[in-house]
Amino acid sequence: MKNTLERFDLITDKLVPVDEFVDKILYHPNNGYYTKKIPFGKVGDFVTAPTISNLFSEIVTIWLISCWEKLGKPKNFNFVELGPGDGSFAKVLVDTIKNFPEFDKSTKIYLYEKSEFLKKIQSMKVSNPKVKWIKNFKSIKKGPIIFF
């Protein structure tokens, strides 16, 4: 190997940068980990905190509200969930912030997901016009951003 930032790709039989390697492993249209099966829960390979209990997502939401307050309650506040899994966290987030109308009004929620398969699963769980899927961060124009 030339350096630690390259890995041998069995598909192309050559060295590739790590980010390309990971992208292929996770999102390849035919063989990607996140393209054909649900990897979460009892039938999957692992569980995540939001799927065990709503408490995790509710606590993070309260932390998020605290951050918003410490920033002076900006009228444009953005939250981006990176790799939102099956959408469990986003669903509880949306449901919880309804109890905080001023925060709810100020907050935009974005989900960053590369897998079309997982986007479909997420959209079934999170059907709320407040939630938007994005392909990049350029569409977020105003206000502070919290990445999660």
C-alpha cells in the first residue's frame, strides 16, 4: 500500500482513497450495505439508541433547545441529522418540539442521507413538511447549524 489513506478495492482490483472505498462499501447500487436491506433493529445487524427508547431522542431535543436558547433564540435555527437511519430520531424530534412552539417555529430540520433505500424508510416514519432531505449543505442559507 502506498499510504494509510488508500485501500485495495476488490471490485476494481486497484488502490483507491478511503472515502471512495467506504462510499462503495456502503452505497454501491447492487452491493452496498445501505442499499438493499434494513440494517437496524432485531432483524438487522445492530440497534441504535433512538430505536430502543424515545428517551434518548427526547433528551437530545431538550439539549438542542438549550443550545438554541444560549444562542439567543435565533429566528432561523437549523438542525441536520447526518445518516438518520430508519428515521426514529427525527420522528421523536418533530413530535417533541411541537411542545415548544417558539423553538418549533424557528427550527428547520434537514436529513442528510445518501441511501435512496433508507430515504424511503425514513419518509414513511417521518412524514412532516418541516423535515427536508438534502444532498449537500449549500441549501442551508440562514442561521446557526447543529450537525448531529
